[in-house]
Amino acid sequence: MNFPDEWTQKEYLQNKKKLQKDGVKVILVDTILSSIEKADTTTYNPFELSKEPEGTVFVFYCDTGKATLNRLREYKAKFPMHHCISLKGGRGYWRKNMMVLDDTN
């Protein structure tokens, strides 16, 4: 999968579900010490994140998404064996009750 620099919340939820079915871990990373209600987040800790399996996808968020997008190059350099993405809109645009349903064909 080719990863863009940003994912919306909907893209994050859809891609997380798809990638986890393929055995790829997707982690929502809190860079502002303010977790998102009803979301499984991990506090930014470079030492601990570097222990995650190769190919893990880190989705970094801040309040607006601008700071994590600006620092994305730094994150990619720090975690070259992982995929780094910024959450578009950050914590401010997160909808706590949004969910993705399975497609029925």
C-alpha cells in the first residue's frame, strides 16, 4: 500500500481495519498528551515506538493536524522502518462516535 502524508479520521478507521486484517499494526500516536475520547491512543515515546514491528503504521495527531504534518519529515527520519502519517484536522476534527461498517456485497 502506498501511504499518503495525511489521513482523515474516516480514512484512518477504514485503513486500520483493512491493514489489521492483513496483519499490519496501526497505532494512533498522541503528540500533545491529550488522548482522544473513545480512541485507542499511544503517547509519543520514540524509544517505545521504535520497538514496534517493521511496517507498523504510526498515525500522529496534535490539536489541528498542522504541527504533526509539519514534523512528518522528522518522524519519517526517526522511524525509517515504519510508515508515518499525520491525522488531518487532528484532535479537533475527531468525531468520537464515527465508525466504519463492513461493506456487504
